[in-house]
Amino acid sequence: MSHYEPLKIEEKWQAIWEKEKPFAAKDDDKRPKKFVAEMFPYPSGAGLHVGHVRNFSIVDCVARFYAQNDFNVLRPFGYDTFGLPAENYAIKTGTAPQDVTLVNIENFRKQAKRLGYAIDWSREINTSDPKYYKWTQWCFLQLFKKGLAYQAESYQWWCPVDQTVLANEQVENGHCWRCGCEVEKKKMKQWFFKITAYADELLDEIDSLDWPDKIKTMQKNWIGRSEGAEVKFKIKDSKEEITVFTTRPDTLYGATFMVLAPEHPMISKIMTEDVRKKVKQYCDDAIKKSEIERQENKEKTGVFTGAYAINPLTKKEIPIWVSDYVLMGYGTGAIMAVPAHDERDFAFAEKFDLPIVKVIEKPEDSDDDSKCYHDEGTLVNSESFNGMNSAEAREKIVEWLEKEKIGQKKVTYRMRDWLISRQRYWGCPIPIAYDKNGNPHAIPEDQLPVMLPKVDDYKPDKSGRSALAKCEDFLKVTIDGEEMTRETDTLDGYACSSWYLWRYTDPHNDKEAWGKDKVNYWAPTDVYVGADHAVAHLLYVRFWCKFFADEGYLNFREPVKKLLYNGYINAPDGKKMSKSKGNVIDPLDVINQGYGADTLRTYELFIGPYDQKANWNTSAIGGVYRFLNRCWSLAFETKYNKEDKNKVIRNRTIKKVTDYMYSNGYNTAVAAMMEFVNELYKEGANKEDVDVLARMLKPFAPHLACEMLEKLGAKDDLWPSYDESALFAEEVEVVVQVNGKLRARVNVPAEDAEDKEKLEAAAKSDEKIKQILSDHSEIKTIVIPRTHLVNIVVKQ
RNA sequence: GCCCAAGUGGCGGAAUUGGUAUACGCGGCGGACUUAAAAUCCGCUUCCCUUACCGGAUUAUGAGUUCGAGUCUCAUCUUGGGCACCA
């Protein structure tokens, strides 16, 4: 060979890895373990994207680095295959999603192998494989048995294009996360997972996670805990009561009216005959409106029900209104309005001319100049509570409410339960059947999996049911001798991905979802890498982890120790790559152009900090190729030095690169190796220089590194260690400043570097410094910090 | 509107606890090799003044703390992200 030929080298090593399977994880190893994984991909027909390559290459870098540091490493791979793209493709072309999926997986696997990832291929999983989804159904049944999977009828997000309901987490600013269309509200009976049962723990444990703050904040906001009180209000001339939620019980004396959400069930019971038509019209209109429309129009609208509630403290009658600024899904769907101290209530009161009573005195030092003061202060107009501050009054008023049995402390969450039914074919069937009375029954575990039948027509029908509703054979089932009808909805794909990390630890188990010994050995996942799903998947997987820990199937309560959230790769112009814009870079094209996988992988790690977005730069990849070419030349073309000229820089480089690997500074790790190689080009390299280089290169460019190590006759690939004593040269450069400005550099022997007197003498003896000092009469002080720096401060 | 993060050359970006700002790469310029080109190798490349030396300025802007500030404090501007009628 006369020059670096990446494609040849890569083919050679990939064949060796295929045969020898060096990345197979051992379940019975005594060494400490590391479990690293990416968020498994959806295998689209388009194949791997450069975004996948960045994501997988980070995982590979972590996994190989740990392996080289003698950890027992599990680095699996899998495919998240249920979902709409395959189904929509099936509707368009008539091809079964089962078949398309297998073709796409095959393609993904082939491409991932071309990138040389250190994957344990014996553990591949596919969520649409009945051997896998059997256990997804089992998971559902465990939740069902404990009452954490339940049915409820209410208004749900409905995507009119995809013809299915969506979870709150899948609605972004009123738009469907997948197709981008405006979502609608539809009243339906649906299945939910009771994630709110774990709201407190999900919130409280966020702080202990080694996750990016960005994600932690998003999850905290999403859960949105607020502490307050529920208060029952009697309705005038009626036996009915309405409960409101408030975080400000201290303002109860200022509650001058009440507002209900248009969906509130009490409206029809309390409204008076004269306004019945008007109220009904308002509610119907509001419910029909999209959430976008409801939010766009901040101008308050509303209608009076004709009914009055009694303020439990003032005993005054307060009018009950309906307005769409009150949301049915939060709190109780009813509020006590305190216009003097809440901006929304204030706007409503002004518009409809409702009374405003001040009950909190604004402190004198407050710079709040809005018309209604919404912070805390001293109570006024509140009878026996006057003079108390807000915090104290809150306690006392809630105490009084509890004594009178008309209220209590209450914690409310912004997060709602997780809606998991989907009216689509290509998903995991929900293992439920209904008896004649419509009561749900679990499919017995010994009848799992409930197989997803092959059908000819994948379209959901107009009634809002999946294609399974047309499948007679599928529908009929007998449980305990009773004929029942199967559920035709399928599970949200996020259910399938809520437990896959544990399946990786025991992927072929046909007796249980995972073996306890294996899962507790490998999991929790030490490093998890992804670029998406901040509040959906990453919240759901935490929820299931806590549930299965409570059930005794796991001995840990958080599934992911360290989360790396990598940035996207955009087109050179900074825009998102997309087929329609024609700006997609195909990683296989880059490899086949002659750059090879090693260059592509190293480039994507060098392009910038892993957690920032980056724009593809077609010419910058050439620089990385040149670097690897130089590494190759050092090993194969250069005559090695006999003496050890590069001891200091070699040891410094090992230290730098090792530190960067631990702090995920992959771009700077590559830069440090480049610097080292440039130096070796100047000075010539000895065998040890090249050996160290190859070992450090391995997580980035494994094929080339193996080729180099083979040439050197290395016995192992262990990560190199450095010699503390070899980090400093015989002479050190000392920077001399005058009044903080760099004026000279002087060299002193290394042993003098800590000696302040010698440093000062060396600095003063420099010709240029002498010159400057002769122009100034007086030296005020000389500062010599620990570093190699002398700062002479003179009188100006 | 509220909360958070970040602003460094022509570009992507480096810079341990406050201690040589601009590492590394791209792009650009010059040179070697070559009949020529590609590839490869070597050198220069923050800005201003200068043939060069010397010098001066510079980490969004303005102030402050310090012997010394990209890094700390305050204010302003800009960008990105999150939340947003959540009572």
C-alpha cells in the first residue's frame, strides 16, 4: 500500500468484526459494567441520515472508550418500528408495513455496519416483532392490574389528518407533532396511563439526575406542581356545590365572582332558564374552537349563568360566569376570581363591570405598577385576618376551611395522564376485550401476544376506529368461556419505547420481559444519547421505571444516569435537511466518495461541541481526512525515530485527550490529537508516539486505529496512561507583564519555576524589561502567582 | 409577558481555579514537488499603522471590582431555547 485507502481498511476490519464478534457483551463478567445506548431509531425508508451518524458516533465513542479502559460494555442496537410513516406508506402502496419494516431494518443494519460501530448485534430488538410486543402487552397488563391503566371519556386532542388522538406531549403549540396540522378536540372514551400517580417523585428526583439543565427544566415545567387549596362554594337556592382550586387562599375575601370552564358539567345544572340558550351557545362555540383560536384571542369573553355562589368568608352572593380562559383540564375547571390581585380576573371584571375588592396591601417598596397587584403583602378588608402577611393568612384561612369542612390543602399538576389509545393499525394491540356490557377485561397473560393481524386495507374507518375494527376474526375472543370483543385501538408507540432499554439486557427471553439478574446487572443505563423527546419519552421511561421498581421487577428507580443531548446537524445554509429541499447529505455517499467511515465519524465529532447544533461543511470534512491520512503516514510511511524526542507533548496529549473524553469534549479531543500529529511531523515520531496515537484514535476512527495497532504489533488496545513527571519540559517559558501587559517572555530552568525570587530576577534581567523599568521611577509591587507569570506593577 | 442560556477572526470554534486571547480545522495568500494538474509537504493569515521592526486596539456595548477580566458584578443591546389565560 502506498497511501491511505480507507475503504479497503474498513472492509477488512468490518469483516473481522463480523466474524469474531468482539463487541458481544458478557453477562457474567467480573469487571465493572457500562451500559451505553442511543435513543433507538425509527428505520425510515430513506436510510441513515448524518444526524443518526452524529448520535451513534457519540455512543460509539463513549462505548469504545470505556471498553479500552477495561469496563464490561453493553452497547446494543434496536429499531422503533411501529408508527405512522410505515402505515401511511402501506395505505398509499398496499405494501404490508410488516414487510416494509423488515426491508428498512435490513438497510439500517447494513449501513450501521458500514460505519463500524461497536454494536453487540446479537441483541437487536424490533418493537413490531411479536416476540417483543408480547412483553409490551404484558407491561400494559401490569399497569392495568394496578389500576394505572384506565379508561375515561373526555375531550381529547384529535389529529384530523392522521385520524387519531394524541397525547398532550405530542401536541406542540396546538399542532400535531408529526404532521404539523392544527389539532381538534373530540369527546372520546380512551385509555390512559396514570403517570400523575408518580408526579411528585418524577419532579423531586429531577435534581439528582446527571442530565442537561435544559431537559430538567422542561420536565419540571411540564409536571408543573402548584400548591394551594380546594374550596367548596355553595350555590344559592340549590343543593349543589362547586369546588375551585386556588394557589392564593389568602385572597379569598377578594373573590367577587366565579368562573367556570365551558366544559364544566355543572353549567347545565345551575344556569337559569332566561339565559339557557345564550350560555349553551357560548359553551358550544368555545368547545368547537381550536386551542389556537382560544389562545390567540386574549380579549376576554364570557357569559353570565344567572346563578350565584356564596363566598364562604364574606357570605356575599357572587355571580357565576362561564369563560374560555378557564381550562377544564387544570385544577377543578372552576376558579374563584379575585380581580384585584389577578390580571386575568381583572381584565374580565373590567370588561363585564364586576366588583373589584382589594384585600392585599401593596408593600411600599414594591415597584409593581400594574393596576392589579399580584404579589404577596399584608391583608386588608379581610375581617379577622387583617394585618397578617400572605403566607400566614394562607395557613390560617386553610385551617379555618378545613375546620368548617369546606376546603383543604391541595397540590395540582399541570401534567395530565398519558393518553395511550391510537385509532391506527400499525401499533401494538391493546390486550383488552369487552364483554356484552362493555366492561373491559384483560386478555389472560397466557394468551399473549395479541397478534396484530395482516389486513388488506389499512385505512382507519370514518367512525374513528382503526382498520382492526374491520377484521372479524381478530375481534372475536373467548375469555373464561365468555364471548368478548377485542379492543381495536393500538398503543401509542411511546409505550413500546418505555421499556426497551431493559429488554436489551435480556433480549431473547421468552418467559419474561427481562430477567431480574440481568436487568439489575446492566441497568440503569449509564450513558444515554439522544437529540429529541425531552418531555415525552424521557418522562415516560422514568415513569415506567418507578412503576416496575414498585412491582419488584427492577431494583433502581431512575432509568438513565447520564443523558447526553446532542445537537442536530443542519444543511450548510443552517436550514434543516429535508428531502423536499433537496439539501440532504447522505452519509453513505460521503463514505463512498472515498472519505470512508472513519473520516465521517471523526468529522461529525470534530464539527463542534456535541450538544450544539452544527451546519454541515462540505470542505471542512477534507481537513479531517487529511488528519487521518497523516496518522496513517506516520504509521506506514515514516521511519520511526530511535530517540524519544516527543516525550513531553506525548504525555501532555494523553492527559488532555483523556480529560476531554471524560468531559465529553470530543471536538477538542480531536484537536489535541491533530496538534500532536503536527508536532510529530516536525520532529519525527518514534514507535511509542504512534502507538499512543492509535489507541487514542480508536474511539473516533476504529478501522484506521486497528490497522495502525496491527502494524505496530500491539498486544491490546488499552487506553494509554501518562507519566505525571513527563508533563513538563526542562525549560519553562515565563511571561513577564508590566502593569498587566505582556512585555517579554523569558526561559528559566524547570526547577526554578516555583522559586519566586529566581523568577523575579529572571524577569528583571530581560533587556526589554530593563529598558521599560528605567523609564519609570518606582516599582509598586511584583505579583507572581503560581503559574509561570510575573507581573511588575510600576507607578505611571 | 415570564424563565433560562449564549454573544470571541472571513467561517466552525479553543482557552483548568480570574493569569500568554484567537488552539485545532475550514477558507485565503505565498512557496516546494510536477511538463501541467491533482495529491502531498512547508510557510503566512484577528484588526490598524508599517517594506520591516516597534507600537496601538480587540472577546456584542457601556461602566465597575482586581496587580491582572473572554471568565466575576451591574446596566444596555442582540440571538437562541423553554413556558405562556395553569388560577
